[in-house]
Amino acid sequence: MTLVERPLAGRHAIVTGAALGVGAAIAGRLAHSGASVSVIARDEGPIVARAKQIADDHGVAAHGIVGEVTDDRDLRRAIRRAIELGGAPAIMVNNAGRPDHPTRFTDETTESWQRTLAANLTGVFAASQEVLPAMTAARFGRIINVVSTAGLTGYAELAAYGAACHAVVGLTRALARELATTGVTVNALCPGYVDTGLTARTIDNLVKTSGATQAEALAALLADNPQGRLIQPDELAETAAWLCLPASGSVTGQAIAIAGGEIL
């Protein structure tokens, strides 16, 4: 492929939560555009296998690294290891995160609250801090935070998750302002329900708890989506890849809803 076909050649991308689903799709799409990729997840077998698949499929250097997003020290170690292996990062995709189980606010415990914030907010803070010195020194960088429509609206019984997602959107906007003259952009992707294993498990839980059929449970999840369908991981991957292009340098501080018209 030519440079035009592989516009991210020479760039190093780090993607957290990349063993499966959205993170895997984004990592593969960035590699398709020529970026070398370091993928991070908590389980060694799946993430090493994902890195090998990316390298085989796209002919780029790819490294699979174990890191736990809920432990900011371990995540920082994993990011530093990615930099040792792959060089200075030009792209940081903060995809790892975990929604909490639906819980009434009055039943929320301090422990579950802190765990949800660690998984969905503190990890973004830690990873972004680790990569920013290299990005600002190079005067080029792309930070993409994969959040949820929960960062743009409210959902009942998901107070901790919603608070964390709103905080990530706020962090995205604040960093975009702070870094506006450095060549580094910061944006957030806010998808609705995505066609992944996580959503499949959510549907299964609805079936078990409500007695609904699979079709009825899926329809309940999609009730607020005017398109009436699940978002595909590749849709997020394409948007992320576009945000990484040099020509997207004026797009910063944005929380982009990829939700079939749910958020207008």
C-alpha cells in the first residue's frame, strides 16, 4: 500500500481493552491504516493472540501487553512497557471500561462506586498522563476516549457509571482546551448499545430477570434508538481512524454520539 492508503504509517497506537469487541476493532482499523499497535488487556492469552492476529492481518508491528485498568499503577506500567516496545505513542485509545450492574442509587456502596470510577475514569487519567509528554514533544497526538451515551445523558440505576462517563467527557473537553496549541487533539466517542459480547450478556440478564424473550429484551435496549439496531464495532473503529488523520487536526474536544439518533 502507498502512504495515501496507509496514512498512519510510522505512528504508534496504544489501545486499552483491545482483546475483543470495540477495542479489537479499533486496533485492527488503525493497523490497517499503517499504525504499529500495542494492545492492552487484563488477560494474557487473549491479548497476546490479538496482537499476533493484528500483525498477521496487517503486516505491522503489534505487541500484546497485560494491564489492569482498575489499578492505575499497573496500567501506567503497561503503558510504559508499550512505549518501550513500540516507541513514542502518537495515538492513545482509552477504550477499557466496565459498566456497573444496575443498582438503585440508595443501594450503591462506596466500594462499588470507587471501583466503577477506577475502571471508567481513573484509567483514562492515568493512561493519558503517561502518553502526553511524548505527544507534546512530537507536536502530534491523538487521544480518543471511548465512553458511552451515558456520558451525554442519564440512565436510571447507573449513577456511578453515568457519573464516570460524564467526567470523562468533561476531562476530554478540558484537555482539548489545555492542549489546543500543542498538536494534540482529544475527543470522545459515545456509542449506544454495541453489538458485542457485553451487550449479549446484558440481553441474557434481562431475559433471566424479566422473563422476556431474547427479541423482547433486545427491543427494550433499542427502544430509544430511532434506527432500531445495535451499533457495529466497525462504526466506532472507522470514526476513531478518521480522528487520527492529520486532516482531522481541527476536531478536538468533541463528544461524538454514535447511537443511531438516540442523542441529538
